[in-house]
Amino acid sequence: MTRSPGRTVQVEALRLAAAAADASLEVAADARHRLLDALQELASAGEIVLPVERGTGWDRTRRPALPIWVRKAPARPSPPAARREPVRPPELRAVDALFRAHPPGEAQRALVDAVHVFLRDGRGPFHSARRSGAAPVPVEERPAVPFAERSLELTGDEKYLDQAQTTRLFTDGILTPELLRAYTVSSPLGTESLGPGPVTLLVENVATFHSLVRRLRAAPGPVGSVVLGGGSRLAGVLRSLADRPERPLELRYFGDLDPPGVRFPGRSDTAGLGLPPLLPAVALYTLLVDAGTPRPDRKRSARAGAAPLDWLPAAIRSRTAELFASGERLAQEWVGYEQLVAQDPGMLSR
């Protein structure tokens, strides 16, 4: 057995220390027996390690044989602390039984913790109001919004709640749309006409499409129609608009702030289709940068190609460049219905 400096102790040193404390051990006939018993007791308790019994680490010149040295036992790791589950609100009490029967992954546990915060404070962990230290609000006062918007507020990922709906948290009826104050939206079949305004507003994602239509329906201002069709669908949508008898007078676009979200509109050739230039919706992009929480761009390695930042509003170009350089993105769903309600609808298309 290899000796490690600082961990091996000579038994003779132990014997001398014991004799200094009890002088009778120097002359007692059973002194070696008493010392051996003490060492064996410490070994049984896991405090020390004795030499191999038939090895050379024993003094056999007298009986009983005594170890020449002992080694301090390595520190035993402390058992992991048991997780103390928080006291759940009544709406989440069934979670503890579910987790005992079906131990969750960290993501599911984090989701439940986030919903707990949402029910307690009226705002999820990623709500922008938390950055300003705003006081809690009753959760009942929060309007229902598309799942993607609530998902961002709870988890920082606009797609997570959609993916989680196949888990037992949802299938067992613990997390429900009513509890989360969220609803499912579907892709529209075509353009949503709002009024005679000259602006056709193109929107990349379906949740933001529905929230903008909901906000602008009563007071559309210059927005005449809202069209779903961003990202890789944008070219086809623009061709469809060009084929209409009445072509748009003005085109505005709002999408994610990530390289593809800027590249598709920034490189679109509307002039070749006989359409007006596709311009950024300045107010919406500015609101996104102000209200959104940057999150890691998990698809960064697959987003090859430079984004034409000069297409974006000048006021947010440098911040967007920093965002992309740090490998982060802003999902457009950060500009949710509640943020839109607080804005002048007449300015949302500018």
C-alpha cells in the first residue's frame, strides 16, 4: 500500500502520545493489547486504514503484533442533500405526487418552478418588468396570450411550452391553458384585412401575427392588412402579393432578431416583383430590443452567412451586432400582446 505524505502516521508516535496522557501505559502488561484494540476500533469505524495483515507493515517482534503505521481514511463524501420541495400553491399541489411517481428531468422541474413564480407574482421569471423591480400583480389580471408568448415569459424559449404539452404535466391536467392564461393559435389561411390603410405588415411568426391582429383590429391606423409570412416563406408570400390585382402600397416587416430573421427580409428583391421596398417596422423592432431578454442562439452553427444589418433601423444596428456577436438572439414573441396594448397603434407600423 503506497504511503501518501501527510496521511500516514507512525504508530510509535501514537503510542508515545497515549503514554504522555496515561503514564501507566509505559509499564502496563496489556499496553500493546490496549493499543491494538484502539487501532482496530478506529479501523472498524472507518477512521483509519491498517496495513495489509500479512504484509511488512507490522511489528511482529512482540505479541500481539502492532502495525508500524496507519493511514488516515480518505474523507467520505457527504450524501447529496435531499431536495426540499417548495410549498406549492393549491393549483400545483398535484405536482409533488406526480414527481414522486415519475421523477422529472431538470427542465420539467424548472417549468413547474417558473409556473409557481407566475402564479405567486403574476409574472414569470423572464418577464421584462422584473428587470425594473416592478411590484407583483394578481395573476388574474394578466390577459390570455398565445402559448409562445407565455413560454418566453416562463422559460425564455418561445417553443418550450408547445413541446411540453406531451408531458404528464399537461396530459395529467396539472398545467392547463386556463392556469397559464395562454391559448393555442393556428396559422391563418391568408391575409387579415383590417382597413383601408396603405401599409401591409408582414410578420414572421404565428403568435405575433395573432397578437398584432388582436391589437390593431379596433384601431388599425395606417395598417391595412397583416400577413403571416416570414423566414423561408417570405419569398413565396411576396410573389403572392405581387400577383394580386391591387398590389400593396407600402410593405413593412417584423421578425426575429437572429441572422436568418434579418437575412431573409434584408435580401428580398421586391423591385424585381414590381413591389415597393420591404422596410423594417421600426417601432416594433425598437420595442423588441427594449423589452426582450436575449437568449442563446442554439442554432448558431447552422446560421451561416452574414446578416445585412444595414437593413435594420439605424437605432438598433449596433445593439443587434453585439447580440449576434455574443451568439444570442431575440425572438419576436417578446413583443407580445401586453406590450402591444401599451403602444399607440398608429405607430406600430412605422
